[in-house]
Amino acid sequence: MSARVRAPELRGRGWLNTGGRDLKLSDLRGKIVVADFWTFCCINCLHVLDELRPLEEKYGDVLVVIGVHSPKFEHEKDPDALAAAVERYGVHHPVLDDPELDMWQQYAARAWPTLSVIDPEGYVVATMAGEGHAEGLARLIDDLIATHEAKGTLHRGDGPYVPPAEPETTLRFPGKAVLLENGNLLVSDSARHSLAELAPDGETLVRRIGAGTRGRADGPAEAATFSEPQGLCLLPAHAAEVAGYDLVVADTVNHLLRGVRLADGEVVTVAGTGRQWRSTVDDHAHDALAVDLSSPWDLAWYDGKVVIAMAGIHQLWWFDPVKRTAGMYAGTTVEALRDGPLAEAWMAQPSGLSVSADGARLWIADSETSAIRYVENDVMGTAVGQGLFDFGHVDGPASEALLQHPLGVCGLPDGSVLIADTYNGAVRRYDPEGDRVSTVADGLAEPSDLVLTPAGEVLVVESAAHRLTRLAPGALSAAGASTVDGPRHRTERKPTDVGAGEVTLDVVFTPAPGQKLDETYGPSTRLVVSASPPELLLEGAGTGTELSRRLVVNGDVAAGVLQVTAQAATCDADVEHAACHLTRQDWGVPVRVVDGAAARLPLILRGLDA
């Protein structure tokens, strides 16, 4: 941590949340700056936004957070889409638009999210990848305050953030919707932190459940609070009678499930502690109120229980409202695409769920792999999608079709499934019988969910347009669909050159000030390595407890992706009742095999790699 590296100047296409002003590092001299490299599709980046909020409040006169938006998907390069995301997720600090990842490369970022800490004299003093750094950041900020106050180089006062105007619409970035028995629609009004019940016209507000402010209070409809709620699931009558509520809500940013009694809007917490899950994978049933969750994004009643799209850890979980238990259902927490038995499958930010008309198949919108997956007979399969880095708008045979970050699915009576193809602004349809994909509608603003009415109408939650939209009559007929052969994209991050043969993978981790590695319950670190294609690695794949690993790279494979997951457990040093912390990050590192290239691959979990 002794390296003195001058922070590169901040340059990009434009700034948000500054009142139109372009910022330079010289404008921030005297402040502690945290540059947060993020992209708005990334659930880990959204976690970091929430981790930073209390630090921004506590250190408001000395700390300036700068969001550097370095996009993954093509849609995220759209400046209007970025502006919408900044509002949607309540980003209350300046944001630099970095569409070509120039700043990402200048600051040597390798993962979303990455935090770079710049001291009041303009030097980078720490780099942190992933989430879970809030406690360490607070300790580092305290140290920097003490050091630079003593040197006279710390300047207190207001930062450069200028809030945008407050919009006025009935809904603001709605997420998901369900059809109620009375014909009304219940919508998760995510940016307004509440649920909105609308009349059958999809426009008239009947009532609101939730006070409309960010929080996690239970109670009557007018007093209860949520934080960016998403998925909604109506319980079958028998389960609702025993549970005492009719609807389950994925209270995403609170990492909770909430129950709602529709008769009067009473809200109660039914699953989750409010802490974000950072633990180890197990197959046990847990007391639902004692288990940690991680950004539950959607819900569906399947196989006699509520299935949860646990976007934050790339898994599906289950919740039993009668037994009041919860546990893991599918996935390993590895962020990638792999089919197979549920306990071995890999997913990437599952964000939409729907059950087929016959109840046999659970459809899944696996957003970060731009894929449509399914569960049937305890096995996960892929209907459409090719992996983390391939996306686009291409119809035709499912093996060749491409989506772009879909967030919603809706099973149809004929066995096909509608797809809210969010970043393509389209509704797509996958027909399992013909194994083909077609486009049903386009020109939509970030559709995030779909609702089928008993009359056969389809309503689209058009999230970035802040409304529900009906598909045109006949859109679901064969004549109403079209075939699009649009652009094909691949996320192109500059690959890292590695040599064929032995390569040492080093994950750099330095405990935060005042912390030490915690081996109370076993090894303090864990490293999981895999490759795509698997043939890229001749040796070194698998799980271990050391943050350094000998890899043997196959010289016959020209390029690929190394998938690395690292975590480190720390605790407060020399303190009674020491608090424990877990830092974790997943990397997908594009590599190119080049003769004579470096035989060491460093990844920074926390610290500076000299």
C-alpha cells in the first residue's frame, strides 16, 4: 500500500448529476475520492451503490464518490439509458459516462465493480474489486482524514453533486406485475419503493401499498416501506390461508421477502434478515426469518413452493410460506452458463420467472448470459443463449438466436414463452415445438415483465417509459410475429495475454486497516477457478483455500475466459466482540494465449498490486 500512483485524469463523453459541469481531478483536490467503476446491468454494482450510501452520508463533507459508468452491453452505451439508470437506482453522486471503457483501462479495472480510492493529493491509494468493502472503506477514510488533516491537505465542505429535477408520473421504473382476482393489476413501483394497484385499464391508480420512501418497516399500507421492490407472487388459496397473507414481494434492495394481505394492504416480513448473503452453499432448509438473502428479483409458485430468482448470487432459492422455511434450489453461485442437475448448474443474475401452463416447466430469464433457461424434472436446460459475452437481436433457430439482457418471461397456453428482451426494447417469443425465436413487438422502453390476461391480452411492463403497455391484437399470431436478423454483439474487453504452460494466478488481498484474516471457522480464503472453453486449462481448475494457484494453460487454445471467484474472511483486530466481514468477487477474465507472454496473472481483491 506504499505505492504512489498519480490518479489518471477523469475524461469521458459527459457527466450526470453535476448541473452540466465537467469535473476534473483538480476540482476535487483536498477531498477523498472513491471512483466506482460500474455498469447498470450488474447486480454486484447495484450492491455497491447501496454499500456506499451510508458512507456518503457519514463523510459528506470530505468524501466525493464518482460513478464511472463503463458499460458491458450495447444498450448501456446509450446516454439516455444511462441517465434513466442513474435515476432508477437512486445514484446521488456525479457520474462520468465512459462508453468506450477508456477510464476503465486507465485505472486498470478488470471487474465490475471496481473501486479506486484517491487521496486528497490526487494519488491512488487503494483498489478494491467486488462488493463487501464498506467497513474497510470506512477505516481507510478515517485513516486518510487523520493523515491529511494533520498535513493540511484535507478540505471540508460540500461536494459537486447537483440533484436532477424530480419527475411526476404515476409509476416510476415499474419492475414486475401480477393480475389480481378482481381484474386489477398490482405493480412493483420500484423507484417509488411501493406497490401500485391499477384499474384494469392499466393506468388508473386505485391504491398504493407502501409509504413511497426507502425503508423496511412492516405495518399498514400507508406506513410500510420497501426498497426497490421487484417480483410479485400470488399464493394459492390454501397456502395464503395458512400463511395469513396473499402475496409475496421480492423486496430486492432490502434482501427480504415481504408478505402482503390484500384485503387491507398490511405488510409483514416473511423471509430474510436484511443482511446480504455472504456464506457457503448448502442444501439445508433454514428458518426463513433467520437466513440471509441476496437481491431477490422475481418469484413464482412452482412445485408447491415459492421459487426465488436470487439475482445477487446467481442462484434459485425456494421459500415455503406454510412451513416458514427457505433454502437453495439451483446453482452454485458461479456466474456463467452451464446446464445439468440443479445443484451443479451455473446461472448469471436470474431476473425473471414464469411457470408453463401445465406446471411442468419453470422458465427463467437469465439476464447476464442473455439467455432463457428452464427447470424440468430437476434439471436445468438452456432454450436460447450462448454465454456471458454474446448478445444481440437475432431471430431464427434457437441455437443461433440472440437476446440482450432479458428481465422477464411469460409462459403461454400453447407451451411457448414470451420474453421481455429488455435491452433490445422488444418482446420475443420462443416456440419449443419449432425451436425458434421470433420478434413480437419492438420499440419498447426497457420492458421488464409480461402479464397474460384471461382474455388472451398481453400487458408489458415498459419500465423506462413508466407505464404498462398492451400488445397490439394479433401480435401473438404467426402472422403477427417477425423475424429480425439484427446486430450481433460480443462484449469486447481487452484480453490479457498469458503464456502457454505454467501461469501463476495471484489474487491480491490486503485486510482493511484494523482487520485481520479470520480463521475462526476454518481457512480464511477460498479460490474457485474454471475456464471457458474448459480445454483452456490443462491444470489448475477447481476449488482451494489459497489465493495463489498454479495454472497450466493449453497452448493449442488461442483464447478463452478464465472464471475466477475469490473470497476472504476478516475480523476486527484486537477488539472485544470483533465484527466479521466477508469480501467476495467473481471475475470473467478474457485471455489470449501468446508465446512469451507473462507467466503471472494478478487480480486485485483489495490492495494495490505493485
